[in-house]
Amino acid sequence: MSLSIGIFGLPNVGKSTLFQALTKKKVDISNYPFCTVEPNVGIVQVPDKRLKKLAQITQPKKVLPSVIKFVDVAGLVRGAHKGEGLGNQFLAHLRECDALLQIIRCFKAEQIAHVDGEINPKRDIETIKSELIFKDLETIERRLQKIEKDVKAKKTGAEIEFEILNFLKEKLNQGKAVIAFLKDFEPEKKKFVEDLFLLTAKPQIYLLNSDEEEVPQDLKKELTKEGSDWLAMNLRDELDKTELSQDERKELALAEPKLDNLIKKCYEVLNLISFFTIVGKEETRAWPIEKGSTILQGAGKIHSDFQEKFVRGEVIAWQKLVEVGSWKKAGEQGLLKTVGKDYVLRDGDVIEIKI
């Protein structure tokens, strides 16, 4: 399962600094707008202590964690939906991502220019929200033109799609993001909306770039009240920490990097859990899957043959397996639970598929 997070925001807010800290890739973090033109792409492992503990008892040749792809795109400016700056190119890259990570500048540094002249996080959030809404309205207008012809031709399903599109248009014109009401849609309608790849339909995290005590309290309260997912961290400090060894950080009495919290937050907003598989001494692996998925769906993540030829599954919680010390001992002690295809996977399940 390929998971991708789009890192975006206004120019000079810390996007490429975060990308470099996450991926350890050297990228241009110069102090001028649009120093990122082509997107930077990097793969980051999802930190999971459970996988490490499982690997300690299995001693496999390979340990394969879940991964997230981070895409650092060019900075957005007012008018991006009309092509200002690198707008259309920027927005196209974001449409391909599963979730969005918006960097908001809260730090003060006179030597680093702000594209609008002064630091104002609330204004910046509204600027970006407006640009995403305008772009989604463009997408819907184009789709409506096509659907109107289908409605006149009395094409099956066209009238329902026409109604959905007009509903979305109305809500967006009211300044509302699609994700705020997408969960209330029936499955078929929800699938139609998801296939539009609207920017405001994507889960979003706000990363407030500065030391937390410097973030305006009213901003934190407002984001919390809205139910938004947000974190605060000084990205320059986080980058500096990643360039030091653990021993060096201890010697300098530096706190551990907060980046793991961000990666886990990305996992959460995508509504994902992890299950694990053990293949003898060959590999121990973590697999991401949406909450509420069945073991049959999990089998399909591993290999399509496992889903098609599924007979039953054996399941044990990772803690139990670590306590017992091996899959064989777990079986001998009757700790392996035999389940059918409708079993709903739990976070931390270790499974084996019988075909």
C-alpha cells in the first residue's frame, strides 16, 4: 500500500527543511521563494517499536516497516489556482497525495522573507484554504459541464452525480472544505466524490513551525476547536538534531527529535493501523491497512493469491507472541486464534494466512 503525504504551504515556511529532516536527503533550503521547483520525493519508515520487538524474537534476515512517501512541492502564493507562482503545477502534485501536511510559519526571523511581508499564521491558513477551495470549484465546474450533457441525454446515474456536484459547489462557495461533510455521504456517493480527487477532501495536518511556546495561543485554541490535527515544532532545530548521533544529543542534553510524532500523526489521519507477518527466518514485516478492514482484505495486501485462495487465518496479538517467544510455542500453548474471512483486524495483530 503506497501512502503519500504532500508537504505544502507558502514560500519560506520550512517545507524543504522538514523534508530534509524526515528523509535525510539534501535539498535546497535557500531563503528565497520557489527554491523548490520540481517536487522532492522521499520514502520514510513508520516508527514502530512493536516491529523491533517482534524482530528480536524472530531474528529475520529482513525487517520491513511500513513506509510513507513524502512529496515536498513548490510554495503556494495567493492566486495559485489561476497559475500565480507555480500554482497549477503545485496543485497537480498535491492531487496525487493521500493527505496534506501544511506548514504554517510562526517563527520570527528578519533574515527570512515572508511572501506577504509580515508573520500572520491565521491569514496564511485562510490564504491557502481559499486557494484549495478555488481549485476544487474549478474541478467541479468542469465536471458539471460534462454531466449536464449526460443529464440531457438521460444517461444512467447522471442526475444523481449532477446533484452531488451542485451540493459540493454550494458548500465550497460557503467556504467549507469537502472533508468536513464527506463522512456523512453514502458509500456510493462517497466513492464518486473521492474519484474527483478534490484537494479539500483530503485529510490535513497543520504543522506550526516554531517552538510551541511561541505559537499564538488563540491559533492553537482555534485549530483545536475546529477539530483540526496539528503539531508544533521548530523545524530548524529538528533538522539540526537529525544530523547528530544519539550519543551527541545526550552529550548536549538535547531532547529527542519530534519527527516520529509527526510520522505517527500522518498514519492516524489516514485512519490506518498496522498488522504484522512473520515468514520464518526470512522476514518480519509491518503492513498498513485501514481501520475496520477484514483479514481477507489484509490477505489481499500481502498477495492477491492469499485473498483468492483464503481458507482461514491464525491470529495472535503482538504482545502475546513476544511474551511466548515464538509462533511454534504460541501454537503449542493454544494462543493462536483461528479466524474466518470476516475477522476484523486489530492494530498489532500478527497473522498467518492458510490457503
